[in-house]
Amino acid sequence: MSAARRRPPSRKGAGPRPARARTAPAAPAPQAEAPSIRVAKLRNGTVIDHLAAGTALRCLAILGLAPEAVVTVGLNLPSRSMKRKDLLKMENRRLTAAELARIALLAPRGTVCTIEDYRVVNKTRLELPTVIDGVVHCPNPSCITHHDPVVPRVRVDSNDPLRLRCHYCERRIRLDEVEFVPASSVPAIK
Ligand SMILES: [Zn+2]
């Protein structure tokens, strides 16, 4: 008489449990090597590597940016030779000799790679000439270069650390004093 009322077995929770994401053992993430960043998927353009840490943005300011420019900026990347370095990767951009001279002032150990069709077709280390014309203003307000129509000329006494000297008044120019002559008015660089 007592018909046991059977409850249908609860389906609650009877289904297959959703697989829980297995937490992988915390393997040490491989340290991102700067070289893999350096040329990654740049089809055509220029890579400026081994910039002293903290100089990439200044280099970028020197080079200027077209509105449509595609640029990757690396700051404080680990480097075997420099501990920390900056890097610039610019698509479809080549640097002129005048631009290279400016960058070389800020990055005496810098390297410049030209990329064509994903391959490095040219790699050069930035070098400063012994004399640079029309690139750096002399910070001495009494210098003849500020009063007469004279192209500023600096001599490079040392590359690294950088030591510059005004050709005319012999004033030493520290790196933090370097003020560039606008690129548009740059004459040939010796
Ligand atoms: Zn001077």
C-alpha cells in the first residue's frame, strides 16, 4: 500500500565533471632573449640595437615620427653585454647618414640592422667620425657659432665615454648638453 515514491535519481552533479584546468607545475618561464625581440617579424625597415638604457626615446625624438610610422620601442631590455639596453625597431624606415651621426652620439655602442624581406641584409656598428659638422650646437653662448654664420663643428675626443669639444672655442660638451642642430639644416657630415 505504501508505494514508495521513488524520487528520480537526482541528476544534479551526475554529469561528467567539467575538466578542471590542470595547473601546470610552475616551470620557470624562459627569459625572453633580446635577440628574438630584435628582428621579430620586421619585414622591411631598420633596427637600432644596443642603445644605452634610457636613450631610445631621445633617439626617437631625433629621428622624428611620421604620423603613420610603425615603431617598436624596447626599454631596459636584458642584455648580456650591457646588462640593460634600449632598442628601436622601425618599419619601412631607413636612416640617413645625418641621422646615424645623431644616433651615434647618443649610442656609441649601438648597432644598426637593415631588414629586407625579414632578413638582415646589413649590420653596422655606429661609429662617430672625429669631426662632426652641423649636428651639435656649442653650449658656450659666446662662441662664434652663435654670432657668425658658421657651421657648428665639434671634435670627438673619445667615443665611449663620449667626449666632445667645440672646434672653435674648445668648450667641452657633455652628453647631457648635446643640443642638436635641426636635421633640415644639416650640411654634409665628414
Ligand atoms: Zn664653441
